[in-house]
Amino acid sequence: MAYSLVVSLILTIILETGFFLIVGKRNKKDLLLVVFVNILTNPIVVSLYWLAFFYTGWNRAAVTAALELFAVLTEGYYYKKYGKGFKYPYLFSIAANAFSYGTGVLLLQFF
């Protein structure tokens, strides 16, 4: 599980900071905020996912959806409260998480 936490966090930071740059954002403090909110949310989401997967009979898709919703709402809140260049912070959060999650799913097909 520790390996999964580290790999997931590193990939999420790379993908979501990449997404930040791809959509044309350049504010360094906002870029740092993207890193920090992912350091905050990613370990929680991954840990709870594995706990739910191994210790409950809950539906994987439902658990994933609930945890991703938590991440989107938490990150969007921080982008809104502390970000300078997020005109639509929750939309950015949804898009960045969808990009990161979708890329992760595609990468898992190859590894």
C-alpha cells in the first residue's frame, strides 16, 4: 500500500501540474497550491480506497466516485479560497481530477 501511495501521489502531482500548464495557467503561487492540495487530498483518497477495497464489500465504482467527489470539492474549495487565477475553481478541480484519473486508468492498461 505504501508503494501505491507514493506512486499515486507522484503521478497525480505530475499530471495535475501538467494540466495546470496545458490550460495556460502560469501563476507560480497557484502552481504551488495545486501541488499542496494534492499532497493533502491524494493520500487520503488512496488510503481510504484501499481500506474500502480490502475491508468492505462496497462497490468499487461507488467508492471511487465518492472519494473523487471529496477530492474535487476539497481542492475546489482551496482553489477558490487561496488561488489567484482560478476563475472557475471547481470546474478546474473537476477537469484536473478527470485528466489525472483518466490518465491513470490508461497507464494501468500498460503496466
